[in-house]
Amino acid sequence: MYKLFFRLFFTRMDPEQAHHLAFRWIRLAARVPVLRTFLAAALAPRYKELRTEAFGLRMHGPFGLAAGFDKNAVAIDGMAMLGFDHVEIGTVTGEPQPGNPRKRLFRLVQDRALINRMGFNNDGSAAVAARLHARVPVFRTVVGVNIGKTKVVPEAEAAADYVKSTERLARHADYLVVNVSSPNTPGLRNLQATQSLRPLLTAVREAADRTVTDRRVPLLVKIAPDLADEDVDAVADLAVELGLDGIIATNTTIAREGLKSPARLTGETGGLSGAPLKERSLEVLRRLYARVGDRITLVGVGGVENAEDAWQRILAGATLVQGYSAFVYEGPFYARAVHKGLAARLNASPYATLAEAVGADTRKAAV
Ligand SMILES: Cc1cc2nc3c(=O)[nH]c(=O)nc-3n(C[C@H](O)[C@H](O)[C@H](O)COP(=O)(O)O)c2cc1C
């Protein structure tokens, strides 16, 4: 039904307009108690065996919504209603900004992919913090807050911008993500170099500890799939050295290999996500797990289209898995299908718990 609807309706609309329309429906449905209870019962069934713990946070399941869909924290309950067991909001920047001029989001239907150059359009850290502060949660879901650099702030002053966001947002975050991997903010990805990343992560950690004194806010970093293997290793080592809680692998890619869509689409500037990203982001995840093992929690994202993809991420080393692009193509049953299929795979596997399955394939390969 959704796929027919998608073909007839959404594909004829500008992708960003379609996003806003779908988003409005989700928010609306989540506001009507009878409807949201019905939808949550249908779309977010719980599987006892999938209960998960990551960086000290308990979750109903391992699958969540990747950053970028709910940039301004306006639809957390709506997304939980659709079965996402954690919702990462953002990227939020120190100051509000409009993002890049439109058109800035493109659908590559033949590749089951998207290209975006949104450029961190968001309401800014003060407004998003106020929204999170005022929020009365309906569903118990973990909320991650992903922060990035305001475009007009020079690279040399990036840390102060991240610190500003941290001071405003950390107290509202179940976990905090330092995003240094979007290709759409000039210079942002340079911050992944360890000489920039070390002081940045240290400053954010200190700011989080200074502003939130009743708990330790878990801190993660999100990396690009386009890093060279040695640079992936360097970030992994730095994360261990700094006592980071997690690494999210990966953001979108600037690579364009093997695409079937017309050149007028594949030639658009921006980050590519969805199916074509699957292999590289899985490879980065495996590399990270081989390097850090259980010392740091890994979050696998990039081209996760179904339960099998999510299961492969878990076996490769991910404790949590996220998706975005496939939600556009699969529709409202996406998260439910992933969780249902994951429960079936776990029950049919030799592993008694999800935690036992985490990294099992990568460990085997290392023997
Ligand atoms: C339209 C769009 C906007 C995105 N915005 C952000 C963002 O603001 N911050 C971020 O960390 N990642 C952002 N991402 C990247 C996703 O969180 C995810 O890492 C990437 O899309 C790979 O996952 P997928 O293949 O399941 O989409 C965005 C992705 C898309 C498609």
C-alpha cells in the first residue's frame, strides 16, 4: 500500500515538501491520543528478547532513527509511535541557520538512495533546548542530541560553538553526539583529524560535566564513511584514550560509485545515503569493532534497509543500529519490520541474547 502510495504521490512531489508533509501527518497523529495508542500498538510492538542496554541507557530494542529527520526535536513521540526505540534529534548548531538554498534534497529511486545538501537547517541550540525542556513525553524513548558547527563560525572557533550547544542541550540529552562528518558544512569534516578532534571532544566533555552534575551524559562521535582506514583507526584510538562512550558509523558519503540513477541526479553535490552506502559503512563498523572491541559502544548506520541489514550490523559489532533513507522508501512499517525480523533472527541464532551476538562475526573473522 505504502509503496503504491509512494509511487503515485510522493515521487511526484519535491522530496523536501514530501518530507514536511509526512512529518506533519506523523506529528498530528501523535497528538491524538486514540490514534497514537492504536498506531503504537500496531507499529511499535515490543520484543522482550530485543531489550538492549547501551552506554547505561535501557531501550526496548536496538533500532532507532538517525539524525537529520527530526532536526528540531518536534516529533520525538511521533517517531517513537512508529517503532523507533531511540530518536536522535539534530543536527543542532550553536546558532539558528536556514541551511543551503533549495533544492537541496534529491531522491535516487533506482538506487534506493538520497542525496542531500541540507546544510544543518535548524532552529539553533537555544530554541531546541527550550523545546526539549517544555516537552512532556508520551512514550518512553531514548533521545539523543546531535550537535554540529554553525556555518558562519570559523573552523578555528568551532569548539566554542559546540560548547555553547552542549551547555544548552546536554541536560536534555540521554546521549550527546558530536557530529564532525556532514559533507555539507564547509570544513566540518576536517575536525575529524585527531589534532582537531582531541581538543574538541575534551571541551565538549568538560562542558557536559560542568552543566549536568547529577549524571554523566554519554558522549559519542559520528564519523564519515570517506575516512581512510588509518584515519578510522586513529579516531577509534582517540575515542578509547578519551573515554568516549560511543562511535556512530557512518554519516553520508561524497562517493558516487556504482549508481544507476541518471547523471542529472548523481551529479548533485551533497551526501549520498541509502543502499549504496551499505557496504562501506558496514566495513567501517567492522574495522572499528576489530580495533575497540567492547571498550566502546558502536552504532551502525548507513544503508540499513531491513532486518537482515540490521542483524549484519549487530554481528559486525553494533550495539545500536539506525536508519533514515530506507524509512522514506519503506514507509511507516519500516521500524516494525526491522524489530520483528531481528527478533526472529536472534531466536534462530546460537546466541542467547542480543548482547552475545554483538560483534560475533568480527570476532570469528579475527580468530
Ligand atoms: C536528508 C538527510 C539529512 C541528514 N541530516 C543529518 C544531520 O543533520 N546530522 C547527521 O549527523 N546526519 C544527518 N544525516 C545522515 C543520517 O543520519 C545517516 O547517517 C545517513 O543518512 C546514513 O543512513 P541511511 O543510509 O539509513 O540514510 C542526514 C541524512 C539525510 C538523508
